[in-house]
Amino acid sequence: MDRKHTFNIGYFLLALVLFGAFQMWLAWRDVAPLSHTELMRMVDQGKVASVTITETTIQGRFKEPQDGRSLFVSARVEPDAAAAFERAGVQVTGGTDSNWLATILSWIVPMLLFFGIWMFLFRGFAERQGMGGLINIGKSKAKVYLERETGVSFEDVAGVDEAKLELMEIVSFLKDKEKYGRLGARIPKGILLVGPPGTGKTLMARAVAGEAGVPFFSISGSEFVEMFVGVGAARVRDLFEQARKAAPCIIFIDELDALGRARTPFSGYGGGDEKEQTLNQLLSELDGFDPRVGIVLLAATNRPEILDPALTRAGRFDRQVVLDRPDRKGREAILKVHMKAVRTAPGLDIGDIAGITPGFTGADLANLVNEAAIFATRRNADQVTMADFTEAVERIVAGAERRGRLLGPLERERVAYHEMGHALAAASLAKTDPVHKVSIIPRSIGALGYTLQRPTDDRFLITASELKERMIVLLAGRAAEEVIYGEVSTGAADDLAKATDVARQSVTRFGMSASVGPAVLEEEKQQWLGDGARLHPRDYSEATAREVDLAVREILDEADAAARDLLRSRIDDLKAGARLLLERETITPDDFPPLRRREETSQRRVNPPATDRAGISSSRS
């Protein structure tokens, strides 16, 4: 229980004690305590009008007040006291002992016990909910970092130079408002940081505050809404009120999508009404504060597509700054930051590490450096080597090795042929990524084997022929099983799903089918959370849908036939590679030269699609 709650409860208990004392004083101020001798003398003098005899006391009333008191009480001494009073003409009645203390405690103690239990339970609930008690439930829970207490500057943020340039204007404004006001310019009210998870949106916001040297209010969007109606709106008001007092300052709302989700006709039902009130209050505050005061609102989200249009319009969030996955140069800069505290082997080239990690975010790279250091520690090494980083990449992409997962001889052989089919197809085609490693060691992500391909460069475009070769590589594992065993297995399910997705996108999004034509039939909005379930209403006819299905089927059939023909032409290499793979479990092109490219090409390699975050293709059996 915090200090404020203890203070309030102390006053309550003090008032209760004073009230009880006052009641006792009222009850006893008109009662005269008498000894037995004094009582009997007054009875003989005829001053007693009536008495009530209980087991232990004698209470009564005087005929006339004695010293201002009309009542008396005395201890009962004689068992036959009633007879003595009756002989003196005193009215006698019987009664029971009335213990006023027991009476008071009988209702005060249960009340205090109930109140204590209620406060204990509510305090635990408040701590779990982060409410801070009923008194402070409407207060903002933003963490306040005063000036450079954020401990972060632009030097700590690497790999996002374009975003830095945009946000440096915010720092310049907070340091020198007159510079912009001289020409009538105003700083944007709100800046929305968008990008995939782990790209450094929160870190960038703290760096802006650290560079500007102003107070930094940090809060998550989910902390506004509680179980009580009206709390969210009250917290929004309190947050901006605190910010106005501390201006110039920065307000940062993380996970804005938890607060600013687009309103719907049904959002007023149930808990949606509270969220809508909170959003409306935020919109009102954004309209209400003067940007010349020096309050800058930063927010971060990886789901900008679901935000309410009223929130993202000009005049509220004027800018959107994208923090995307870094390119190779950006990855090198990020790795330099995270590897400062790591003892690496002499001659370790950070560029080589950046080359095998396309698609990695800043958080992924930080995890990579840590995993590599862990691998080096396991083998009691003094330095972290390139081999540790390579193993860490495989650990992140394919999962941990599961050597305890034993496969039968026939299944193990089938997996070896399957993976060798992928590897030989990739080595035979000029526009695919070169093979880095082939393994039949099961991994924790469910793969019984995997083929790793290492991209050689960053690219953002992919041609139709490159897509076709990618589908051939994906279907080559299944084709190898069919060539060797005459039938396929369920191990190719993941390959089929990926190949089908590539074929369908080439038809419906990229217009690469001659039969369907250059038309976009399925427009996909940019999403930063990967390929989650997305429902798009189909806006083309059944006849067109049939054409799409036939075109996808034709593309997959061509890729499947090409994969089988390729492997039949290299059947000897397929068998030799599978035997070596069964013997060693993991091989590289140095171990098996047929995995090297037959012809060197000057064409630039292409990264896998965004679904393969590591930029290294892995095929599962």
C-alpha cells in the first residue's frame, strides 16, 4: 500500500476512534457511579425511583437529579438485592448485562476486516493493471525522462540515415524555434514512425529527445484504456496537460494502433465505446495545442493501414517517417554499434556478416551478435569468429539443431535426395542465389533438412525469369523424390505453398501471364507484420478466376517439368551428393564441387521475398 493510501486510511481510523469516544462520553456523562453502600443509603433516604438489576450491575434512576445526574450505576453485591429495594418502595425490574464494548466491536471489527480485505485485493488488482489507485486512475502513466535522461542520441542509432535527416528538423526546431518562426513556418504537430518490428522506432524517438535536450513523455497506446469507462480520455487530457507545463517537450506514444484503430459502425458496442472516446479525446487534443508552444508528438506503429483516417490526416500527423529493414550499408553500421562490446577475431570483416544477413532488422542483428557470442562461449573460445556468426545466422533462420530427433534409414535417405535436389537446381540455374550449405540435421522449426542459399547483393526488383527459376528450385526437392522413388511425399508441402504463392502473385499482381494479361487483379497493401491472414474481396468474375487458376497451374507445371528434366540430366551428381550428405549430414560447395555454379555470371543476385526475413532461402523436408 503506497504512502498516500496509508495516510488516508489513518485519518479514517482516527475519525472512527474519535466518534466512538464521543459516543461513550455522551452515554456516560449523565450516569453517576455509586458504591453499594452509597446506593443503599440513598435507597433508605427515598431518593431512588427505580432500578434494573442484572447479573453483575444495578442501574437505576433518581427521583430527583443528584449533582446534575439523573442516572446511576453500581455493582451488584447481594444476591437478594431485589427484596431490599422492594421493601423500600423502589420499582424493580430485571435485565441482562449490556457490554457496550462488545456491541461496538461486533459491528466495527467485521466492517474493518471487510474494508481491509477489499483494500488489499484492490491494491493487488491496481498494481497488476497499473492503475495506481482510484484517486489516480485518470492520471497519465507516461514515463517522463528529463532532458538527457533518455541516455540515447543519434550516435546510438545506425542504419536509418534517411529517417535521421527528417527527424533532425524536429531537434532543430526544439532548440531554435525562432529560426522557423521568422518565415512563418511551423513544425509538424505529429510525426508517425512506421516500419516492421525491430527497426528502431522507439529508439529513434528517444534519440530525438536526447539530442534536443527536452523532457520526453513515453507511453504505450494500450496504457490509455482500462476497464473503467472514461479513464482513457482522462489520461489523454492529463498527458497533454503535463506536456504543456513542461514545454518544450516530446510526447511519444508507442504502439499507436492500440489506441488509434479505425472506427467502424459497430465500434460503439461493448468495450469499443471506451476506445472510441479515448481516440476522440486524442483527436481533440491534437487540434487544441499550438505547435508554436514546442510540443512535438511522435508515435510509432507497425500497422499504419488500420489507423483511423482522421488521425493520420494533415494537421494531426503531418509526416510519416518509414524505418524499413536496413540495406547492406545500414547493416554494417548497425553491426558496428552492437559489436563494440564483443571481442572479435582479428581480420573479421563486418561486410561479410552484413552480406549473409539481408532482411535482418536492427533487433535481429543485435540478437545475431549475442547468439554468436554465446556460440563462442560454448566452445570456450577467446574470440568470436566468422564461423560463430554463420552458425548464429542458421540458428535464427532455421532454428536450433535437434540431433536427438532420429529418423529411420529410408526417411533419412529421402530427405537427403530432397535437399540435394534443391541444391543442384540452385547450382545449375544462373539467376538464383548460390548454395551456401546443405544439411539433413533436423531443426527446431520443423525442418527435417534445409538448403541455405546466400544472396550476393541487395536488390529491390525481380524479373519474370528469376521468378521462374526460383519456382524451379522450390519444386526441385519434390522432383528429386519423384525421379528416385517414383512418388512424392508430404515433406514438400512447404515448398509447394511457397511456389504456389510465387506463381499466383506473378499472375495476379505482376501481370506476368500471357493468358491473363498485364492486369493487377489483387492489390496488396503494404503491411509491416509479414504475411498474416489477409482477406481481400475478389473484384473479378468467375471466368477471370478460372483463367487465373489455369495460368497458375500452367506456370507450376512448367517449373515442375523443368526441375525433373534438370535432375534427370544430373542424376549421377544427385546420387553422389545424396550419399555424401548421408555420410556427413552437412556439406558445402567445397565438400561437393558440383554445387558450385557451372558458369559465372555478372548478373546481380536477388534477395528472396520479404517472407524470408533472413534473406537466406531454406527448404524444409
